[in-house]
Amino acid sequence: MEKEGDYSLEERRAGVQAETPEGDMENRGYAAEEKDFLPRSSATETWRDSRKDPKKGFTEYVRFIWPYAVIMAFVFFGALATGYISASSFPSMADTLREGFSSRFESLLTMDPLSIMFAIFLNNAFVSLLFLVLGLALGVLPVVFIAFNGYLVGVIAYLVAQERGLLFILLALIPHGILELPMVFLAAGIGLRLGHQVFSALIGKPTQVKREFKDGLVFYFRWIVPLLFVAAVIETFITPLILSFV
């Protein structure tokens, strides 16, 4: 039996485990893993403990995932600007996209407001969950989908701005967008983070993809889904009221 000093190796291990709470050991392991990956901050070591306090848990997880969410925001707004410029340069292409967009959502016009609200909420919740889950494919698909949606919004924004002006566009997007867009970016950011972790695992680096996937889903259902619901309520009942004064 191996000896170090007056204690066997087994006794030393037992002593360490007895002195270290199980939860603390788990968090230290998570922090040790994270030190080699971005984002590097104290949030990566504390946010899991903070989930017992919902407000603190939200803040800590956002601090943990924000670099990836910011990347997604840049992709979205870059694609939006590209779509806006493309629509101004190729009006026929913009008209074709508008026809396809109108036919896709034409059925919404026949619904009552409550049904419209739930349709908007379910669509945004599903898309956000898709961004998160598809991030496991090396994070490529969330980037592609975010870029596509940004481009489409840019085209539609140009077409509406030609008819109603930029002020109308801002008032139509800002009331619900201040909640909806950050939640979508966070979901896509989680997907990008998962893709980063899967890639790291493929090249032999230590990761905990399953744990991060579970934590991302917990955050999605605890925070993203409820706030997307609030955004849908605002978009359905408050935004039209604001636009009626324009």
C-alpha cells in the first residue's frame, strides 16, 4: 500500500472528501474546467450556487453567457443592416420577400388578439429553443438562423419605412423588442456556447457539455420563456396602441 507521511493514499483521499462538502467539490470542479475557456470571470464559479436566489441566478448566468450573446447580437444587427441595404439596392428582390412573408403570416390577421398573442409567443419560444438545441452542432446553425432572421427583418424594415417612415419602425419594434431580442440573443448565445464546448471536446479538451446543456435549459424555461411571453403581450396589445397615435 502506498504511503505519504503517516497516512495511506486511501486515508488521505477519504480525509479530503470528508472535509469538503459535496456541492463545493462539484462547483470547484466546474470552475477548474472553465478556467481554460471563454468567458473567464468569477461568474463561472458562482452562478450555479446563486440559482437558489432567482434574481442573483439570472444575473450570474447572464454574466457567464454574455460574450456569446453579444456575438449573436452583432450577427443579427449586421445581417439586419445588410438586408436593409440590399432591399434598397434590389427592390424586386425585396418585393418577392415581402410577398412570401405576407403569405406566411396572413392567417394571423383573421385571429382574435388573444390567439395572435399565443401564436407570437409560441413561435418565438420555439425559435429560441431551436437556437439553443441546434448549438450542439458546433454552434453553426444558431449563427446561420440568427443571420437569416436579421436579414429578413432588415428587408421588411426597409419596405415599411418607405411607406410609414423610420419613426413607425422604431415604435413598432422597441416596445416589445427590448425584451424579445435580448432573450433571443441569450438563447442563441447558449447555443453558441454549447457548440464551442462540443468543439473543445472533439479536440480533446475537458468539457461538461451535458451539464451546460442542462443548465441552459433550466435558464431557458425559468427566464427566457416567461419574458418572451411578456414580450408577446406587449407586441399584441401595447404596440398597436402606440402605433395608433403615429
